[in-house]
Amino acid sequence: MKGILYGIGVGPGDPELLTCKAVRILQEVDCVAVPVAERDKESAAHRIAGKYIRSGCPVIELEFPMTRDQDLLEEAWRQGCETIKELLDQGRSVAFLTLGDAMLYSTYIYLNQFLGRAGCRVQTIPGITSFSAAAAAGGIPLAFGDDKMAVLPGSAVAELNNGNLDHFDTVVIFKVARQYQKLIASLEKAGRLDNSVLVMSCGHPEEQVVTDLRSMVGQDLSYFSLIISRKEPV
């Protein structure tokens, strides 16, 4: 019988936020695959979940470069899928670790789709999203009652006009580091900046919660940074 791939969301950074199911599976699988931006560079997902991996279990690094070159990305996904499929065809079970939730802005999504179409058995283990953990860290509610909430990448928010933002009571903004100055301008024009919180490296020892977003303009922001913006103060 062919093996099964488990896509495991390891949460935003705190090892104690892994689910009981994720921990159990990491104790049972034959091998673990972890994404890295470069060979021999530490995997953040591995660092978070490493202590739960069964002693002696092989850990395989799959390289997924940090690039917007679609051809390079697709080649990396193809190679990663082939590596995992070979293990599954041998009857081995594989856990693929990914930050946050496995089905939100995750490399795992491409593996899930490709391997699923190839007839492989795939099971997804959800993880705590970074914005859920950031909301808890920053003490900012995500939604009340019938509030409308949007989850968007920074590039999309930077291009929206004020009227678009006004449709949502809460806007969660991912991938903010490269777009930060434009985002600050957009949020200020929309009258939302003073009701926004910047959370960097949520769940990591260096976690920061910033309420004065203007103070961070021109600063180097962690790649693991997001903004939660409320339409009205809470």
C-alpha cells in the first residue's frame, strides 16, 4: 500500500501551539519533509516542531526559493512533489511541515493539489493561523457579531482605494515588510491607522506588538510581520 502525506500546520512560532493531532502524527510518520529557502538554511517550521519529531526519524529538506519568478517556483514545486511521491510509492508516510495553517498562503497547497491529482493519499492537519495568534498577542478582536473581515496580502492593500477598505470592519494584512510605507499611507488615508496593530515574529522569542505604526517607517521589519486594522476603535 502506498504511504500517506500529512500536511501539518505548525502555527506561527510557539511550539506549544501545535495541535495534539500534529504532535501524534509527528511521532508516528516514517519521515518528515521541511521547506527551506536555501539548502543548509534552517527551516523555521522545523525549528518550531523539531522537538516533537520521533527520535531517529529522517528529516528531508525541500528547497523552495524566495522568489517571484514563476518558472523557478513551479520547478521547485515539481521537484518537491517528485521527492515526496517517491517516498509515498515506497509505502512510507511523510509529514510536511508548514508555518501557520497548511491551507493559508502555504507552499503545501501546491503539493496537496499536485499529489492529490496524482492519486496519492493526502491528509491536512490544520494549524493556528498567524493572524489568530497576533490578534491574541495584540489584544485586538478580529470580528464582532456580523462584522466583515478581509485577509489580504500587502501588495493588494497598497493598491486598494479608501472606499474598498471601508467595506471591512477588520482587515488582516500579510506580507507587509516590502510594502510597509505604502500600507501606512493607505491606512492613514482610510482613517484606520490609529486603530491598527503591527505584530512581528508572533510566537517567537523576539515577538513585538507595535501600536504606533508610524514609528516603524524606514525600519527593517521581520518577514514574519502582519497588520490587523480595525475600522472603528475597540
